[in-house]
Amino acid sequence: LIKGDTPDNLRHQLIVISALMFFQQFSGINAVIFFSTKIIDAAKHSDPHNLPTVSQIIAFSISAVAVVFTVVGMVLISFFGRRTLMLVSHGAMCIFCLCLALGSIYGIDAWVIAMVYFFNIFFNFGAGPLPWASAAEMTPKYAMSAMTSVGNAINFLFTFTIGAMFPPLADSLGDYTFLFFMGWNLLAFVFVFLYLPETKDRRVEDVIRVHSTGFHVVLGRTVPPLHAMPSKVGMASMLSNESSPGSATAADPSEQGEKNQIVLEKYTSEQSSNVAAGEDGGLEFQAPRHHPDSIKEIA
């Protein structure tokens, strides 16, 4: 990626996966997790000699809430698109970072603690789990291991970076520390809006075909969801009707096969043209390109 040697058909996926992992860490989540006790101590002015301190009890409850909403996030991804959850997650964390900073500046203890809870909640159904699934939903099988490895390396690198830089950052910025993370969440929101393709209910092959064209803005280049495609029975009926209109006798097998192939090629050509133009053309059928075995099975 740095040297510019990434193939064009993988460039978009690699940049998106790398960026999602980077933004996950620079959202500020590990600053909140690693130093939640310190943050709440600063708000509550707890005596560190009284163990467990109020801040430690609150920090434990924050972790418990995070576990619960990780499970909630697993349910939500079955109903909402990946893009939607990522936008809501980063957008909400941007707002909560601003609220954390304001609460610290004006000394509103309860407000700061509440924002830490909400920050964790919204992280755990979007920016937390979804970047880990992105490689599997938009990458060819032959490149998935490499993509996942790069994403993991970036994630762990910046986990360490945030852990090392947060104490001096907090010392230098003081109550304004979370404005730094607010800026990164805002940038993540814009990036997701422009470059993250929707993959919910989409076949990996279709996502790859539409978005393997170099780094690009995804707006207007949507992949139809699976429920917009016909069933095998409906496809077989369409082939039968179109290949033998009004015929009461059985067609020659070789002639029937040639007609079926012509029908499939026509739909494939039309739908491919529409996808390239950023439209769906009102068609409900989108045949996968370069998958003759799948087409034969459907027919």
C-alpha cells in the first residue's frame, strides 16, 4: 500500500480495511478503557487509598455494560446495514467525546461518567465488532488472509500507540483531551460515508465485482441485496418461458442449452452495464459473472 504496488482490484478493500482498524483505535475507546479509573477519579476526586474506590467500581460496571452491548451489537447487525451501524457508532462517539470534554471543563461529574457509559455502548455495536468482519465480506478468498493480517497488525500497532500516548496527551491537553478523539471520529464518519460499501445481505462475489476498480467513492455504486434476486425455481421458470415460448413439445437438449445460455448472457450483460453506470435499471436479476457452474446449477 505504501509503495503503491497493491493491485487495483484489491486497493479499495485494503485501504478501507486498514482505515477502519486505524479509526477503531483512534476513536478513543482504549483511552477510555485503559484509563477509565483515572478519568473517573479526576471527576469524582476519589481517595485512592480507599479500596475499592468509587471509580474502580464504576469502571467495572462500564466493562460489564460493554459486554452486554457487544451481544446487543451481534443482534443489531442482523437487522441494520454495516454502513448504517458504523455511521451511527462514529457519529455518536464524536458527540460523546465533545460532551466528555465539556463535562470535564465545567466540572460536571455525573455528566462525564454518563458519557463514558454511552461512549462504550455505541462503540460496541458498530466501530468495535464490524471492522473485524470487513475483510471477510469484501475480499476475494485468495487475498483474505493477507488482508486480515494487515488489518490486525494495524489494529494492534495503534492499540499500543494510544496506550503509550494517552498519559502525556492528557497531561498536555487536560480537560480538552477528548476533543482530539472527537476530531478522529468525525473524520471516520466522513470516511465511512464515502468509501465503505454496504455488505449486508450481499454476496461476496458481487461486492468484489463492483468495488474491485481501484480506490473510489462508493456512493451510487450499490450492490442489490440477495432478496432482490430470483429463486432457483423462478430462474428455471424464466429460462423455460423465454427459451420455448408457446412450444408444447420438448426441445432438443443441445438446442435448449444454447437458448438458455443466450438468455443468461443477455441478463448478465444488461445488469453488468447497469452496475457499471451506478444504476440497478429496475431489474431484479443479477447473474454472477465468470461463474458458469453456478449458472448451470440454477438453470
